[in-house]
Amino acid sequence: MIGYVTLGTSDLARGAKFYDAIAAEMGVGRMMEWETSIAWGEPGGAAGIAIIKPFDGNEATVGNGVMVALEAKDAGQVDRLHEIALANGGTCEGAPGPRGDGGFYAAYFRDPDGNKLNAFIMG
């Protein structure tokens, strides 16, 4: 149902470096690009992710309680995505590992603008 998610950025070039690396690990690239925004994914594929300078011209802010979850292929990819995020200006919000007893494995991180993401696998 979700086509794509948009996150605010105050520095498009810095955000692009972060998301180019994340997208490359997930096997996708840029699918749309304009002066104020970039989107990654595949047209007609799974939901994509985009960063954009806010339309109102104000500074981008982080939504409290908002998080974008990126579905990984396996636990190894969760680990790699966490490493890639930290290597490209992200910060750790929870190291890779199992969560609970149901086979949920995840890592949590923030992008350079402070937007919270996670990489996960189910079961």
C-alpha cells in the first residue's frame, strides 16, 4: 500500500551519500531526482524512500516516534546496513540483534539529519 516514504533533510548532498550507500546494499538505486529531492527504489517495486528539503523553506525536523523500517534479505544484511549507516554519517540507536522471542532481528540507526530507521527481518 505504501508507495514511498519522504524524510526531511537540511543537506541534500549529505543525505544523498547516506541513502546511496543504504540503497546500494539493498540492490536499488535512485529512481527520481530533482533539485530539492531524491528518491530511491524501483518503479513498480516495493515501497521507496526519499529525502526532500521542506517545501515551506523551514529547517527539516525529526518526527518524534516516526521510524522507517527497511526489510532486509537476511540477518547478515541487517548487520551490513547498520555498518553502512554508521560509516556514512548515521548514528546507532540499537545494535543488530534479536528482539523478543518471535524471530524478529533488527538494527536501529539515525540518518545524518536525525531521522530514525531500522533494518529488520521477520521470523
